[in-house]
Amino acid sequence: MSPERLAAERSAAWDELEALLARSGDRPERLGRSGVRRLGTLYRGAAADLAFARRAFGASAPLTRRLEGLVLRARAAVYARASRRGSVWRFMVRGYWERLAERPWLVLAAWALLLVPGVLGAVWGLVDAPSAAGLVPGDFQGAADPPAAGRDFDAATASAFSAAVMTNNIQVTLVAFAGGIAFGALTVYALFFNGLLLGTIAGLAIGAGNGVAFLRLVSSHGPLEISCIVVGGVAGLRIGWALIRPGTLRRVTSLRREAVPAVELAAGTVPWLVLCGLLEGFATGPELPVWLQAGLGVVLFCVFWGLVWWRGGAGHRTARALARR
């Protein structure tokens, strides 16, 4: 094929690509959803034409140089500029939630691995407190002892207990994420054991008459922290499942494909863990009524999972609708 013939067959697509680049400037989103898809299609076609021109006509041919300039401009529009401008913000307002919503069965599995042992641990703490107390680390033992006066912890005990709960939950979140590399076994263990531990502490606290005090210490940040643990579990389970069931891919390829989404989930959870820390510091003491602390925890829980449904689910619903067209 001669350069003239290639240009005659493909120049219409190149001209369309140049027109789209001129319209978009440095913001491809101006083209709309269909325009962005068309931009990507034309860019890939021009890149294939460039590869052919280099082999057939040489790097110094005028047609090759023209295509090189066009492909470089298109690549900057498709990749470089999109990654520089607002990518972190777009990830936090949509991408993070879409990542979490794209594996709903793993979300359910992570919740089950946490809640089922939690319920069993609570029952154990209520019916057999001496035996259950042996599972609880020293930092949490105060939950089993009624306060000397009244039904609330003093400021020092409250601060130490709530800080220990938050530190433990952050550690579990990280272990649940990193444990995926062991085929998910450490992730399952982290979720199961932490659910059992938290449930046992709750059962011991309620059985010892500290139910309201326990609620005061954990209700403002606990639901959100547990949600973060679940997200860490989802990230770890993604990695583990990629190793257990790689499908037609090699395990290393399957792992590489799931590693980026898992890391994104872990990174996107960090701001929520920071928020949990702030709540632990400012919304767990006796200064606030317990109904307000519990209400704050419920609201944050609903906001978090509401965003998963709204921001994350909307993207997948749109993708499915487009796929059916």
C-alpha cells in the first residue's frame, strides 16, 4: 500500500480526530460521553495507522511525521490531561464508590464474615462472661467491669477504651487489605476474629451493665469504622479471589489486574478513617447525649453506604444501559 492510498482511505478519520481535538481543547469532557468514546476510538485507529506507516514507509516519511503529531496530541487528550486535572477529586466523588459497588457479592461476603462471628461473640459474652473475657485483650477488659459509680466510664477510661477500639479497627482494616496476598486467608481471619472480638466486648459490656456506656464510646465512630473494615476486607478479598480463580489468565496477570482496584479502595478509605479519628476525639465523651452520638453514627453509616448505592451504583447502571443499546 502506498502512502497516497493509505491517506485516501484513512484521511476522513484523521480529519475527524483533529476536529475533535480542536473542539475539546484541554478538556475532553466537553465532548460529552459519546464524543469521548469516539475520541478514544479514533485515537486507537490513528495509533494503528502510525504503526503501519512506520513499518511500510519509514519514520522520516511525511505521512508518518503527520501521524506522529496527530497521535501525540490525541494521546495527551485521552490520557495525560485527563490524569492531571481533577483526577483525585473525580476518584473521591465517583471512582471510589464505583470500585466498591462493582463487586457487590464481595461486599456481602465481607459483611457476613464480620457480622456472623460478631453476633456469636455477643451471645457468648452474655451467657458465659468468664470464658469470653479470656478472648479480650487487656485494653478492652474495662468493658466487663461495672463503673464504681453510676453507669458511665470516667474520662480517662473512656479515652483509653475508645482510642484502643479505633487503633484496633485501623489495624484490622490494613490487615484485611494486605491479607489478600495470602489467597485471602488472612483477610478472612481478620474479619472473622475482629467481628468475634467486637461482639464479645459488646456482650460483656451489656452483661456487666455497661451497655449505655459502651454505646457512648463506640456509637459515633463505630459504624463508620466497621464500614472501613468491610472495605478493607473487600479489597483483600479481590486480591485473594484473583489468585484463587484467575480464570484463563496467569495468576500473576490476574493479580496485577485486581491489585490497582484494591489499592484504590484502600487509599479511598483513608479519609474516612481520619474522620473516625476526629469523631473518636471529639464525639465520644459524656459531654454529648448518647442519643446524639448514636444518631451521628447512624447518619454517617447511611451516608457512606448511600454514596455506594448512589455514586457507585449509578455508574454501573449507566454502563449496563449503554451495553444493552
